[in-house]
Amino acid sequence: MNAGFEQALRIGAGHPALPGHFPAAPLVPGVILLEQVALALRAWRGQRLGRVLEAKFAAPLLPEETATLRLTAADGARARFEIRRDGILLARGLVEGTT
């Protein structure tokens, strides 16, 4: 199994979750970032997201900003994730995949 997976991440200003998440100054909601983690896990390992074991959101991602999502192997079906923009940690955590 590969030790890691990396992809660019960009949420457009027209995403339907944005108007309800601070209408005057939209931020990408954490649940949308976790959805991207789930999609990356499927692309990398062919697994669905079974559980989010840890998640910490350290800094906001704004619509139209580009970030990098990186998954690395942990024990068993677990994977660590980090989302960074220009080297700044936005989110990190531990997820578990399932078939």
C-alpha cells in the first residue's frame, strides 16, 4: 500500500454550503473539508470514510483559495490527514477507512 497521497483542494465560491456559513464573509465549513478527506481516501485506497477519530481545524480556508490535502498511512485502515495553504496548517486529524 502507498505511504501517502496528496492533491490540491479548492472550493468554489458557488458551493451551496457557503451562504449559510457566515453569509457576509464565507468560510469553507469543516464538514466540507472532511468531505474532501473522504473523497481523497476513496481515490487513494478505494475506501469509504468509516470514522473520523480526530479532527482539529486550526485556520480558515476561504472560497477560491487553493490548499493541499495530504493523507499518510497510520495503523491498519487508519490515515492521518493534513490540509495546508501556503505552508500554514488549516486542519489535521485521523480517519479510519472501511470497504
